[in-house]
Amino acid sequence: MRLPKYPAYKDSGVEWIGNVPSHWEIGPLKRLLDLQNGADHKAIETDDGVPVIGSGGAFAFASMAMFDGESVLLGRKGTIDRPIYVNGPFWTVDTMYWSKVNPGVSAKFAYYSATTIPFGYYSTNTALPSMTKAALNAHAVACPAYDEQSAIAAFLDRETAKIDALITEQERLLERLAEKRQAVISHAVTKGLNPDAPMKDSGVAWLGDVPAHWGIRSISSVSTKITNGYVGPTRDVLVEDGVRYLQSLHIKGNRIRFDVPYFVGDEWSQKHSKSILEAGDVLIVQTGDIGQSAVVTEEFSGCNCHALIIVSPVRESLEGAWLSWVLNSHFGVQSLLSIQTGALHPHLNCGNVKQLLVPLPPVIEQRQIINWLDRELTVFDELSAEVIRGLGLLRERRSALIAAAVTGKIDVREAA
């Protein structure tokens, strides 16, 4: 879509706004919105269907409305970069600001303008991002007349709805690829690659029939070591550089992703040598995202780890990659979830993991299936990466379109 520009522009005097149409004004956000503090969530009752809105979206129901009408909500703590447009009765929690829309202002225009705020620039805390009302009130925005605001809002409603529909479609495709990928893994590690192989009842929940020549063994019977990574406070342990220190956030889909780096000193690592990793070890998330596991590749040999269960296989009987694929299958994930303990803080313990039963083909067949999975899953990974790239472009396009419209870089009055 090629849209015209306005006939004349002027310098807004604000770096992130740039030039604006010559007849527009620049003013603080408080010119559009009268920001109010959210309420203490402890005071909220939940009985008659008024949505309570926090930075994560609507999540409960209040007994009475704080406000009924159009409003723009902005995060105060936590998720600060996701403004919300509301039209109707609502409560907001105390980690949010809500607003009364000022007279002569289009609420939808104010919402779209709020989505362009450089929240990272204003954030006062890196650990728990937060915004002050003063910073938000003073944030400079473009302020066209009401009729233009309404035209811009109508245009963006229509065009972002189209983009959102495409995003939803691509997200569903990503989900279908993930489901198909999981099905391929699960079938390969529970049924093998030979469709004509004689089968037998495994006698294990969620596993069903397996090839007749496969064994069923406990993890402990084919492991030389099952232990925990270091469990304890890390405030005085972590350093800027040194031995890579793996945590549960690094384990996803049978891969170790060290994109959030943590390090410990070499001396500290040697003092905690039982959790130094070797290639072929299998890591199982112990707390948090239970059901995630990954094999340690050569790249991560020598790392240390935090609050992960480490399984060191008997190399003559069990390939680490085989065990990790089994644990990443539907059978493996359900098995791990079935042995978690602790209602408030679910976790796994080594004793229960030791007793888990897993299918065990001959080592040569394990390697054949591992190699086959590596080839087959490459296709899914490439397709998923392509979809993710497309989603990124769609989201960038959405953000750029909003920014261009609310700062007057494009003239949408006729398009709306």
C-alpha cells in the first residue's frame, strides 16, 4: 500500500517523532490522557463479571467497576510496553495506570499513539521494568485535530486487523508444525523406523506397544551417575566471564541455547565438580519448565549447571541423544510430569527420575534413529524458522504503520 504524504511538514523538535504535518501540534501525553493509578488487587472481589485487567491482560472478575467507558491502560511495573484499549466497565490492578480520555480526543488514536512510546528509554528498573506517571505524562506526542485523530484511528483499526489476521494464521501454522514435529519424535522413539517390526506390550503408561526386540529399562540401570547441579543462591557465585553456567532457561526442545549468558569462576566450578558436564550427559529441568531436557553436545562440555538433574549414560548401552529424544517425546514429557512433587513449587528429584522406565533399542539402532531424526527435524526447523521470520516482519510492519500514521508520515485521511 502506497499512501501519500501531507503537503507540508515542520520539525517537531522531538527526535523520535521527527517531522510532522505543518498544521499538527506537539504536546505531552497528558494532553490526550488523564492517567490514574490502578487499585490494590487485594481489594478486588470476584463475583459479577467485570474484567480485572493487569499487564498480562484480563484475568479475573471484579464485583464493581472502577470505570465504565473508553480508556487506555499502561503498565506501571513488569510488562510496561503493552498498552491496552478498553471500552466498557473494568478494574485495573495496582501495577497498571488507567486513563480518562480528555475531551476532544479519540481514545483509539491515544491508544495507537501510546504503543509508540519508547518504554525502554523511560524504564527506571532493568530487573523489573517500571514507569513513572511523571515520565508518561511528559512524553511528547503528535496532536492532530479530533477529526484527523478519528480518521487515523479508523484506518489503523482496519489495517492492523488485516495484519493481525495474518499473524494469527502464521501462529497457527507454527503450532501445527510443532505438533507434527512432536508426533515424528514420539513415533520414532516408541515405535522405531521399521513399520513391519513385530511389537509387544511395553507395560508402561503412555508408551503402549514397542518393537519386540527392544528392552524396557529404568534410567538408573543404564546410567553411571544421576545427580543435581548446584542448588543454592547465586548472587555471590556469578561472574562476568568464566565457565559457562547452564540453567533451566537454557534448556528447550532438546537443545541448549546459551543466549542469556551466565558464568562462574573456574575455581568455584572445580569445587563443585560433580556438576561439571561431559558431552553425552542429559540435562533435565528440575524446577520451573518441567518436561524440558537436552543432551550436552561437545560445545557445552566442561560447563557447570544450576538446579538441573544430570544423567550420565552407560555409553555402551545408552546414547545420551537417545535418552534426550525419549524424554522430549510425548511419552517422556508425560512421564516427567507424572513424577513431579510439590503442589506450590513443582519439582523433580533424582530418586524419582532414577526409576523412570524408558524404551531401549540396541545401541546401533539408537544411533540410526538419532541420525534419522536429525535429518527429518531439520525440515521442520527450517520451516518454523521461516514462519518465525515472517511473523517478525509482520509485527515490524504493524509497528511501523502505526508509528507512521500517528506521527503524520503518511496521510491516511482519504484511505480511512
